[in-house]
Amino acid sequence: MARRPALAVVTAVLAAITIAGCSATSAPTDKTPLPATPNAAIAETTATTMTVSGTVSFPCSSGNECFTGDAEGTTVCGGDGGYSDLGQDTSIAITDASGTTVGIGHVLYGALHDYTCELKFTAEDVPTGAGFYGIEISHRGVVKFAEADLASPVTLTIG
């Protein structure tokens, strides 16, 4: 009968260790901030940005739509006449699916190719995850793109 008391003691010790182990887990305290929404912590760790780049082209056939110059052996261009708002440093607005501006960029430079002025633009640090985006050059209207399409430079044409 000596075995029963020893078994009871071992069982009691194991139960005490199990209970102590359960109470040792960390639980939120008043000092532990909780995320506002259940997925907030996930969103914070997966938030990234992208660079949106591309070209906007317009014709220079009648001579009054473009100005041209020469910079280090390259014929540069910008808008004139009806396209006078298009050129180096023209602003680019990137909007999300709801129309909220999420990025701002600008035209870097323009180059003349076969009577077409091609302006290169870029907008950095645009948040990802919106699904669809809009790009607006100057006041020329918004052109919509799926986020996947913005992984490569986009091409816009005016006129």
C-alpha cells in the first residue's frame, strides 16, 4: 500500500507543474497595446510601396505642339501651344481606386522620336494594395490601371 501514497504525491506534483505552466503564459496587460483591428498587425508588416513610371507621348507634326532643343547629342522636347502644360517637371498624380491621391511624381525629361515628343515620368513611394490606380499628367484626365500593370512602365498617348 505504500505505492498508492507515492503515486498520489507524483500526480499532485505533475498537476501543480501543469497549472503553474498554464498561468506562466503572458497575457495582455494594461501596458500592452492591442491593434485597433484584428488585422492591423498583419497590415503593418506587409505594407510596401512601389515606383510608378512610364511615358506620355504626343505628336509634334504641325510644328506648334513642341519645342525642341539639343542636350548632349539628344534631341529633347516639351509641349508648346496646346501642349504647353507638358514638359520637364510637369506634375503626375497617382490616385487609388477611391480617387484619393496616394503619390506625386513628375516628368523627368522629354525626347523627340519621329515627330513624337515622349516624356519620361516617375512617382516613387506609392503604397501598394489598392488594386486599381489612376495616373493623371497635368490636367489631362485620369487613366486607370490595375496594380499588376504598374509593375512595368506604362505608356500614355495624348492627341
